[in-house]
Amino acid sequence: MSKEKEISKEEIVSGIVSEHKETSGPLLIILHEIQKALKFIPPETVPLIAEGLNLSRAEVHGVISFYHFFRSAPPGRHTIQICRAESCQAMGSRQLEQHAKQSLGIDFHQTTADEQITLEPVYCLGNCACSPAIRVGDDIHAHVGPAAFDAILADLATEKVEVQN
Ligand code: FES
């Protein structure tokens, strides 16, 4: 059994705040780094961030909630992003979006009850020629209609699709 002490979320956040607090416009950099390290920004660490940057908790919270990119809860095992930009919309991404929300029983920025899938919107994946496009973890899928979406979900359920969030 390892005797190494597990590093707490608070220690990770404090380290990131200390490392970046002297840079110019540090808040967004710090929030990005925290989300990179923890996959979300734990609400209980907002006071630490605020104190470190001499801001109010409300200011930090305001920035976190303004940018939908930042999560206040851990994501599911897999993150699926559906492109909502122009080219994908023209090729049916809105219908795909409705299908995905209905199939998963969640809205954007939510995670399924079994903690497997988080659904997010994205604005262009640089794959416009193959619209509609979605990203699953690091993999971009092209020409995704409802049937292809269901097949991807089935693959995720059986772990056939290798993804990293
Ligand atoms: S508009 Fe969807 S990938 Fe560019």
C-alpha cells in the first residue's frame, strides 16, 4: 500500500494560484489550469482563488458562471461535444442536438445520472466540410446523424471507443 499522501484539491488549487497570481490577468489562466488539473473547478475552492487574487468570491464565481466552458461539477466519464456553428447547423446539427438530449435525458452542460456522459455545445470543430461534426473525448466524428450518434453511444457503453477527456 502506498504511503504517499494524496494531494487535496485545495492544495492543487493553491499551487496553481501561487504559480500564476503575478501574471497579468491571472484569473482566466488560473481557472483554465484548475480545470485542466481537476476537470472542473470545485466550488469549495472559490474562496482560495478569491483570496489569492484579492478578489471577492462573487467576482470569481461570476467569471466561472459567465464562461460555459468552466464546469463546477465533475464531468462524466466521456464528454460529447456537438457543434452548433453555422455549417453544422445547415447540415442538421440542431436535430442531432435534440436527438442527443432526448436519448441521454440531459441538456447541454449536464451529465447523465450514471455519470457516464457529459453533453456540451461547441462552436466549430474545424471539420465543417464533414458536418455535422461532434467530438467524443479527443476524437472528432464526421457526418453524424441520429443513427450514427446512437452507434457511438452504444460503442461507448461497451468501451469499444477509446476516449480520453
Ligand atoms: S461548423 Fe461544425 S465543424 Fe465547423
